[in-house]
Amino acid sequence: MDGEHATGGVTNGATDRPTSPDDRGIPESEGVVEGGGGLTADEVATLERVRALGRLLDDVIRVPGTDYRIGLDPILGILPVVGDLVAAVLSLYPVLEAYRLGVERRTIARMLALVLVDAGVGSVPVLGTVFDAFWKANEWNARTLERHVEGS
């Protein structure tokens, strides 16, 4: 059974552990995910987290009697100072992930600009809350990151 595992799989001989036929030294959690369009497990997980945050902040609640949706961002904006600060910090998460995944600086700058507009205008009493209901910076940033990851 030289080079073969008892279950029929290939082993690396030295450690007698099963390996994939395409063993490139990449841990399984970082390998390409089947059906993921060539994305690694880490990239898929990152996109899922960023999308979930975007939905939570921009699109989680349907406005009764309409098809329009809002998120927690305008609701947090009702709380003076603290609410907008919390929303802004959460909105920086996709930008951080974009940096970590190697998105070009110009794209990161655009993502950051969306967050800054959201935080700046969103902090204006009353008008900011209405603005936050329509300005979907988190969803836009999630799509931007998705385009980058899936295009690379």
C-alpha cells in the first residue's frame, strides 16, 4: 500500500496523512471552494459577513405597506451622537476587509467616501435619519467588494 491510504486515498508517505491530488500546501479552509466561482473559503466567508452586515444596516426591515426596506442605520441614527458613531464604526468593516483582501487603494478610497458621507450627513438631526434610510452605503460597499473578489 505504498503511497495509498487504507481508504484508497493518497498519502504523503512521511506523515501517512491523506492529501488531495492537488496538494499545494494550502490548508483546506483556504483552498478553492467548489461552486464558489474559484473563491477561497476565506473569501466566501468574508463576502457572507460583509453582505450580512450590509443587509443588517441598510435593508433588514420592510417598511409596512411598501416594498421599500430600511436597516438599522437610520434607526441607530435616532440616538444622538452614539447611534451614528456605532453605525459608522460598523460601516468601516467592509472597508477593512477590502484592505485585507488587497482591493486597490482607489476603490478603498471610494468605499471610505461612501461611509464618510453616510456618517457626516447621517449625523444631522432628523434630516440625517431620513438620509440614512435612502443612502445604502453598506450594500454598495458589499457589492464593490464582491465585484473585486469575484473578478480576481
